[in-house]
Amino acid sequence: MRGRYKISGKLKILFVTIILLIIAFLAIYQPGITSFFKKGHAINRNETSTDPRVKVLAQNIQFTSNSRELEAVGTGKARQSVNIYPSVNEEVEEVLFNAQDKVQKGDVLIQLDDREEKLAEKLAEVKLKDSRSLLNRYEQAVKEGAVPQSEVDSSRADVESAQVALDQARLAIMDRKIIAPFSGYVGIPKVDPGDRVTTTTLITGLDDRNIIHVDFEVPEALTGILNEKQSITATTPAYLNRTFEGKITAFENRVDPERRTIMTRASIENADDLLRPGMSFTTKWKIEGSQYPTVPEIALQWSSEGSFVWIIRSGKAQKVNTNVVARRAGMVLIEGDISDGELIVVEGLERIDEGTKVMVLGDKEPKPNDQDP
């Protein structure tokens, strides 16, 4: 019992000490706090009485272009590109090109075995010669009445038949020469001398890469402004620090109904022969837009009717309804009854209403359109 009374006494002393400290703190600091709020209240009352205008921050509206940049990924294609296959089944006699050789149109790339076809050509030449000789004799004899006209006609048909046989033999010889259909660069040979090839055997690829086409998809919404000769820029992982210039040269005649895009082709000059078909390209296409008033995002207000801003006209706040066109980097492009250079309220929005008289902070002297009417 005696120990319990000692603990209660200590607690009482602690409580009394805390109360005394609180009273001392209030006695020291409360008058200053009270006088501070009273002084502030007096200042506000004084300002209201001397200047009824609401102080706001404002800035001039500027018009900027709603230009956009479309970025799309595409794959490079050569201006002309083909995989070369034999037209006949035959044995390879000679390979006449190396990888990355530049060849001209008509150059022989592969020579197939054509010995049998050359023999057939000689036989056809002999038959044609005999047929012509016989025809000449019949033509002389028919004048003397030695042979009937029917024999002459039959001999003339034999000559024509022999000529066709000779042409076929020469065509078979040409089929044993695999030639370049256009000028360009060849790839790695896929066959060697002695190989037996068929019409499904790939010989090599041939590309005319003086111009590289890049096909990419454009959203359906932009089809109305597509036109040829529009400039684009392109980059590729093969040359990270280099940009290539090109132009739009073609686009599809219909929109993909599933993807809602239209395939577009840009062409890049490849005079330095740096680019290769099959490379991936990131293309950028700048789309010029109209001029729109541009305001900070904090100046744009919203109501049940939509967006609006406060414009200072004749020293008063005027509400102007707007439509948002685009947003970019803290700024908003809008449509509305707004002129270039007008003042828009950016701070102090919560203290103004339609027709509120305002004073723009930071102005050394009131502007003409900020004066009270």
C-alpha cells in the first residue's frame, strides 16, 4: 500500500509539470500568432477596399501548328528483285559469277550442258538446206511442166518445217544458258559444276538495289492526305547514326478492312550502295497541320458542357468554350473563339467568374484591354 501511494504522487507531479509547460508555451507564442492572423485579415480587408479586381496570372496565347510525325516500321525491298531458276533439267557445266558481282542484263550466269542441243541444231540446219535445194529444183521444173504445182507446194512446206525445227534447236541451246534478266547484284551461287539441276533448283538471287523501296502501313484516318512525292526520313539498325532521305512513291488502292491501314511505299536512293533488301527501317513522315491556339494544361477548365478557358477582355474574365485538338508536352491545342496574342488566365482560376474584374500580376502598368470599361 505504501509503495502504491508513492507512485501516484510521482504521476501527479509529472502531470502538473506538463500543464505548467503548456501554459508557459501559450503565454509566450499565442499573442504573436493571434496578431499575425489579425494583421493578415486587416491586409485583405484593406486590399478589397482599395482594389476590387481579382489578382491573377495570365499569359499571351500563341498559335502553333498541329503538325504530327508518323513513325512506322517497314522492310526494304530492291527496285527489282528475282530468284533465278533453270527452265530445263540439265547438268551444270560452268558457273560464271561470284557472290556480290554486279552483272548486266543478258550476262550468262550458268552454262548448262548443251552438247545434245547443238547436235540437234546442226541436223536441223542440214535438213533446212536440203529442203531449200529441193524447193529450188521444183520451182525450176514447174516452169517447164516437168512437175506438178502440188509438188512445189509440198516442198515449200518442208522448208518451213525445217526452219521451225532449227529455231527449236537454237531455243533449246538458249535454255541451257541461264542469263540475268536485268542489271543488278547477284547473291551466293547455290550450285556447282557437275550438279544436276531441275526447274525447282534455286540458282541465286538478283537485285537491282539502286533504289530501295520501304513499305509501311499508314492509319486509315490519314488516307485523305496521302500523296506521292511527300518526303520521309528512315533509319536502320545497320547505320545507327545515319538518316536516309526518301519520298512516298506509291500506295495501295484500298484500305485493309481488318487492320484499318493502307500500305504505303517510300523510295530511297541508294547511290552509295549502303542499303540492302530485307533491312528493317523505321520511317518518319511529318504531317503538316493547321494553326491552333495553344495554352498550358493548367489553363484548361472543364464543366458538364465540356472544356473552356478564361480570356481577359476589357479587364474582365470571359468564359470561352473550346474543343481539345491535341496535347503535347504540357500544352493543349484547342479550338474556340480566340485570337492570337489574347491573355488567358493560368492561375487564380478558382476566384473568377463570368465578368469578374481582374488584374494581371507582374504587369508594370495596366494594358488597354485590362482597363475597367
